[in-house]
Amino acid sequence: MVKTKKTPSRTKFEASHPVISARLPIETRDKLLLNLEKAGMSLADAFKVLAEELDLQIKPIEEVKKAGFEQGKNIYGVSYRCYVCGKPKLITSLEEKIVAGKFLTEHGWGHDKCLEQPRES
């Protein structure tokens, strides 16, 4: 058997398009090939679609952390308007939390169930 030398373009193509292989049970392989035929797709087309789908589903960890922080801030964060500029200021320092707690207590805020009960004098 005579080996023919690959052309430079063939070598470049193979380098930029590596082979992917996998071992599947014969039933799974047959089902995959049948479904690809019905869809008019090649196996390469299916891998391209899968790569795009996974890319859409897998987000970078920093993006997920930021989204989680924003969601938590929107649900649990307490803010007030700045006295000087009027922009919202998130309560984060211990001092602000203590002052806010005192203010709410002094102005009659409490648990819903506690507020429904008659106050003892």
C-alpha cells in the first residue's frame, strides 16, 4: 500500500478541524443517526448545535455571582435616599443598621403577629 503525501491545504484543514470520536451503544448510535437523517443534519452539524446550546446555558462564574448578588440585594437590601444628593444608598455598615433598627422600633415597627396583639401598658 502506497501512502500519498498530504497536500499543505489538507494538513492545514485537518489541523483546524480535529476529529472527535465517541463510543456509543449500538442502539444509541442507530437512534442518533436516524434522528440526524430525519432532521437533514450531519453529525458535525449536531455537534455545532450542541456547542451553541451549551454556550448559551453555561455562564461564566463571575456573571452568575453578580446576578445572584443583584437578586439578593433586590430582595433583602434596605436602602434610603441620600440627604445630600438624593440617590439611593444601600444600608451596609453596622452603624447604619443600628440607627435604622432604633428608628423602626421607636416608630412602632415590629412583627405582624406582635402588632396585631393588644399592647400591655
